[in-house]
Amino acid sequence: MKKIVRLTESDLARIVKRVIKESKEVEDMDMERDMEEYREDFLMKLDFDESEAFPYFGPKYDRFMDNLYDYIIDSMSSDYSVNKAVSMVKREPWFKPYIKFMR
């Protein structure tokens, strides 16, 4: 036996908003997971010795990491493969002083 449920316009609008919100949350979680995987692959393939380049944490290290994470986000949104992104970061002007710290 089928059951008929009457919905007001506000009920329907609330349900639609909830479905959109939940689907967006799932999409955001998927994007974060993909970003984390890409970042881990990138850093592994970059094989950069942070402890040699930055014996202590400070503004120079913070600036470097900001540049690196911005680059990772840009390369991910450009659909670059991790290998291509790693080879391209080596040519970036802000990265050139740190090439000697690659393993």
C-alpha cells in the first residue's frame, strides 16, 4: 500500500537545502582526501631534506612551506601529474636556492 505525504513548499525547500548541503560536505571530504594523497605523493617524490635546509623553524621556513603548499594546490587544480609538478617546482625561482637540499 502506498502512502501519500503532503509537503508544503517550505518543507520541500528545507529538504532540498539539506540534500545539497550533505552532498557538498561529501564532495568537500573527497576533495580533502584527494588533496592529502596528492600532497603526500608530491612530497615523497620531491625528496627534500627540510632539516638540512631549515635547521630551525622560523619565518623563512614558513614562507617556503606557504609557497610549496600554494604550488601543490595550483598544480593539483591544473591536473598535473605528481611527477610533472615535481619537475616544474624545481624551475620555480623561489625554489632554486633549495635545490641543493634535494636527496
